[in-house]
Amino acid sequence: MGETLKVRPRVWIGLAIYVGYATVVFTVQAFSGVRYDELGESGSNLFLGAGLSLIIAAVLLAITTSLLGWWRPALFEQHRSVRWPIIAPILMAVALVFNLIATDWAAYDGAFLAASLVILLVGFTEELTTRGLLLTALRSRLAEVWVWLLTSALFAAMHLLNATSGQALGATIQQVVFAFVGGTVFYILRRVTGTLIWAMVLHGLWDFSTFAVTHGTVGPLAAIGATINLLAGALALISVAFVIRGANERISAPTPSIA
């Protein structure tokens, strides 16, 4: 894998990308003037308040990853972990199906649906930033347990920014806790399948489903989805040790083309 790298992975590079991503998203969303608690009111609010920042961030992340030459380590594992912990991501997928069933689709118009589809990009941007590029950088120095812990914690910390754009502090703290658990589910999916791509897909669909189910009248099956998601998170926290155990994913690049 080392021969494909243009820049040797270093922890500070991963952290700089993380801060840069958060800064770009926060800045674009702040200039939109749309509060977090107003995103679901219309398609234009959702696009300007969230979708636009994701489009810009996706382009910048793709350019950055190409310049670094980190696509392969960011997207693929060298070795897959034990398989059975995939039960947690499967449960999360089942939960999002219940969200979609419980969605009031009659409340959708074309603009809101289009903006909602743009939200799928969050799976690409947030996963590539944290469990892609940041993970690659951390693996250059740290043991895998720290890679899981820091990528999940920093992914969760991203959501603190929502408190600065209108979301109540209590709701934000709760979101941060759930994001850490969700990040663990996505980490497990990467390790079990050997690729970040499936985590990107699940993450994007999950966020799409959470916006969808809260638009209009929430159906009764949403409670079942929430319960299943809690079970997925609990199982993820229990099983993550098994996907970390024996991991040999350290990144080395003995002769990078750029220092």
C-alpha cells in the first residue's frame, strides 16, 4: 500500500483535514443564515443550510485525498476483522428502514426531496474525513484502539457545532453521544467488510432517514426504529473490542514522493 502514497501519513495532517472540514461546513452553513432547527421547514432551507456545504466539502475532500494519494488506505482495510459484529450495522440498517416506512411522504414536495437527496453526501464527506483520512493519519502512529476511540470521539464532537446554529444544548449533547455510538457502528462496518464504502452508504442513508421521518407527521413505527437503533448501538459498544483485537493496520510509507 505504501507505494501509492504521495505524502507520508502523519497525525497532524489528519487533524488539519478534520479541522478544515469542520471549518468549511460551519462557515458555509453560517453564511446561509438558516438555523439548524429550521432545516426541515423547506427544501431551500435544507439545501442552503446543509446541502450546499456538503457539496463544497465533498469537492475539497476529493481534491485533498488525490493530492495526498490516500484513496486506498482511506477506503480499504489491509485485513478484515471477524465477521459476526456486522450484526450491529445490520440492525442500524433495519432501523433506518423503519424510519423510511414511518415517514410522511405526502408532506414532501419536489424541492424538499431533491434537497434531502443531497444530504446523502454526508456519508461521503463525514466518513472520508473521520474514518477515512483521519483514520489513515492516526494509523501512522497509534494502536488501533486509539484509532477507533479518537475517530469516533472526533466524529461525535463535530455535532457540537449544531448548538451554535440553533439546536438546544441538551439536544446537541444527546446527539453527540449518539454520534459516538453511531461512529462505532460505522467503524465496525469498515473493519468487517474491509472497506469504508459501505459505511458511507449506511451513514448517508441513516441521515436521510432521520431527516425524512421528522418531516411532516411522524408515523408510529418510528419508535420501533429508534429502539432497534439503540440495540444496534449497545451491540456495537460490546463488539467493537473483537474487531480491534489483533488488528494490523499500521500505515507505513518508506519512500513517499513528498516529505
